[in-house]
Amino acid sequence: MLRTVILAISLAALCGSAQAEKLNLSESAKAELAKSLRNAGFNCPTVNSAYSRGEDAYGRVLFVRCAPLAGAGTIDQFPGFRLTIRPNNSVKVDPCSGGVLAGLSC
């Protein structure tokens, strides 16, 4: 399921530059992405934002920033994730220790 959601978002993000581009995701796409990350064992109550970073040597790269449910904490309590969609369409998810929006590197 995570792969399906990520592939759909990736197709919407046809970004080839190394510069990150914020993706304009619908609320339902954000909800499905958060659900997929939770089902994969990650702490992501809601998706706050997602960015496309283009491709690197391993595949298409997306950054996702999760957030708490309304009134349940601060955004700083939740990690960001680097999602790499590999050429074989598998998805690798890596929690980011640093800020996703600050430099977009994990």
C-alpha cells in the first residue's frame, strides 16, 4: 500500500531538478500517505507537507514532514521521512534526524 501511495504522489511530482519542490497534495492524499506510513510502523499522525527532490543514484526522492493531530503536541515531536522510490518500484523509508524543511537532508 505504501508503494502505491508513494508512486501516485511521485507521478504528481515530475520534478527533475536537485532543487526541492513543495508538492500540492490534497487532504485525502495526505491522509493516505500518513496512514501508509503508520501501517509501515512509523509515527505519522498526519502529513504536514511533502517535497520532491528529484532523483539521486538510488531513485526518486521525496521528503515528508509529519505533524500531530490538532492539539496533540508540536510538529517538532515528529520526524520527517526521506522516501526513496527505487527503480524496481520498492520504497525505502528513512526517518530524518534533522529538519526536513531545513536543507532537506537526512
